[in-house]
Amino acid sequence: MSINPRHILAGLVIMASQLLSAQTLSDGQTLVKNAMLTPQDEQMVLTMDVCLDELKLKRNQSVVMHPVLYSLDRTQKATFEPLVIDSRTEYVLYKRGVSNKAYRDVSHVKRNKGKAQTEYYHSSVPYQSWMERSQLQLEEDMCACGDLSDMPAVPSVVRQMPIDPLPLIALANVTPDPSKPMLNLHGSAFINFVVDRWEMKIDYMDNYRELRKITDTLDIMVQDPNITVHEIKIHGWASPESPYQHNSMLATNRAKSLTDYVRKAYNLPADVFAPAEATPENWIGLRQAVNEMSTDELPHREEILGIIDKVLGDLDKGITNKADRDEQNLKARYPQEYNYLLKNVYPSLRRSDYDITFNIRRFTLEEAKQMYKTRPYQLSLYELWQVANTYKPYSDEYNEVIQKAVNIYPDSTAAVINLANVALHEGDKLKAETLLKNAGDSGEAINARAVLCILKGRYDEATRLLDQAERKGIDVSRNREAIRKLQQ
């Protein structure tokens, strides 16, 4: 797994109050404040303010400050660039290149005699693994000769750096299924027909607007060379207020009429159009509508639901000859509420559902990268994964593509797990926890939950989760080692 060095160093930030608070050099004349070690790319960066207000230098004097980072056992060290503070005379010689002092190739500052003066220090050294637990010390060269051995001891600032768990853990991403599945678009149009007729009339009532729901979608699809339409299926629904057999005839013929209209409008292969289907009476839609109403609207709401459920139970068994009797029973027992439903609910039950099954062709990686900029929704989850992996893992560009994948495929556990890993890598525990609630129970998901526990310091729970992830084939050895190191 690739680890971003900026996260390796994320836990090494040391605030001034903890590290170099009131650190003085040159017999109390130089004050170091606001020191901080921060990660940046593959470097350990040291910044601090060096206050020279009280520093008094002789005419030909320079003072050199050496920040040195030591391993805890003092066997390894890294030296930051020294800061040379010159008197006016020494600074002029340095600028002319004729100074006899050492440190000609490092930063020099001129002490403004008698004035308040603070210099900002910034330097970096390459990161090494031992720096995870190390100590920083400031050393001083009073003669600017480059020899620290004979210099009096300077107070050392020593602090053991906390271990950042992020560089220790291993995240298990999910490679999505490379197949490009067939897609389905479902919608409903409320086409109006003349009473007891089934001829399709585009200029009747709101039909033009309702037909646009179907045709606008198909217009886009048939004009896009990347899309192939495989099937168009129309299913008609009628409301229950007429005899069941009559409604069956009307709903079937109206679905056929709409199918024929769409067929004639587009130059598509004949086998694209599935045989029209129909449900004679939309008791399902009626029950949903009544269930959402209050007793203020329908005082006998529960009784009406009981009648509807009886009809639905019979229809599930293939019994259709009782529907008319039950519908008349509803009308006779609750006439006012029936009329309310007839006016306010029944029109919405007469609808035409359409399902368009289609696929989008596969794209090469180069094509996918271009499509991502303009039409990312045409990319499969696997193609988005490929685009993401053209960038450095967990870079801003990579993270953006992984987020986009979840936006387009919110129900994909693979997409969710990979985004949760991004959140974990960024240290965003709240986002990771939210995502992992819907990540399923794959080994990768369980490993991510274990990592979340590690970041929260819940090592016992993390260990139990790692046991589960391991049983599902995930290599969790790195995460077990992380727990061991963090518990030392």
C-alpha cells in the first residue's frame, strides 16, 4: 500500500508551548518562540520565530544557531540549516563574499543594532523513519567557526514525539467489478385518453407534456453514440371505478397504443419494443395513497384499507371476479370518502409506466479520463476506479474521483468502502464512521472498521474486527503490528 509522507508526519506536529517555549541562547539574549515541526511532502519542516531584541553583538561578531534532531537513543541525527546572525560589519563582509567566517553558503541575517527584531526561520530535512520518536535540540556556535565541541552547553529542548497511527495502518480498497452492467431507467407518464377509448392523442389535455417525459429521454439516448437501447417496455394502469374486465381491455389497449406511438417516433429495431403490459385496476397505488392520508381526510381510513387489502389478497391469488363487488362495497359504505378518492386520487392511478433498458459502451482509459471531465455518469464504477488510479493514491485528484464514484453509485458498497478509506487516510473519523454504516460486511469493510477503532484508540475492538477481516482473506498483519506499536 502506498502511504502519503504528509500523513506519515502528521502526528509529529509540536506546538511551541510544548517544544521551544522561551528557549534562550547567547546568555539569555536570543529568544526562540512559536517553534513547530510540521510535515510537508517528504520533508520534516521546522519553523520558528527568533527574537533578537536583546541580542548584543560586538563589531566583528556572528552567532550561529544549529537546530538538530536526534533519535531517542542518540545514535542518529539530522541537522537543519543553521541560522547565522551577523553584526553589521560581518554582514557586509558576508554580502561581499570576503568573510573569513564559516557558513558562507547558509542564510545570514543582519542584527539591527538597538532595534526590535524578529526573524522567521524555516528549514527542512528529508524524512527518516526514526523521526517518529525523536527529540530536537538547539546548539550554538558563538565564534561562527563551525566547531561546536568546545562550546558551553546550551539548554536542550527534549520531547518525545507522539506516534501517529496513520502511517502504521493498512487500508484495503475494493476493486469494483470490471463488467459494465445493463442499466434501466424507470418513469411514469400520466397519459389521458378519451372516456372508453384507447387511441393515442398527443394534443389531448396534458398529453404533450406527459409524453415529453418519455421522448426527451429517448431523444438523448438515440443521439448519443455511446448508448444502445435494448428494450422499451410500457405498462399501463387503470383506476378501479369501472368493471374489472372492461378496465382490463382499456388498460391493455392503451398500453399498446402508447407503445405503437413511441415505436413510430424512433427508428429503432422492432425487437427493442417489448409487448405492452397492463394492470386492469391499480389497487396497489390506491392503498399507498390511502395509507398516507390522515383520518381528517378519510375518517374511515382503516376500514377502507381493510377493503383494499382484501382485494389485493384476492388478486394475488388470481381471483379477479370479486374486485367489482368490493369496489361497490367501498362506494356504498363510505360514499363521501369514495367521492373524495375518486376526485383526488383516482386520476393519479391511471398512468403509464415505462422502463428503458440500455447500456453504455466500454471506454478505454484515455477515453474514460476525458469522459470524466464532461459526462462522468456514463462511466462504470470500474472505469471511475481506473481514472482514480491514474493519480497518486489519496491525492486531491484521486480523492475527488472516489467521491464522485459514490455520488454516481451511492448504493455500491465498493464505492462506499473506498471513500471511507479516503476519509480514514485524511483522519476524518466522523465521515468514515458514517460511510461504514452502509459498507456491508466484506473483509475490506471490516478492516476499515478496525482501522477506525485503531484511530480512536479502541484496540481490543480493533483486534476483534481484524480477526474477522482475516477470516475473510484480508492481510491484517500490518494493522496488528500498528496496535502493538501504539500500545508500547
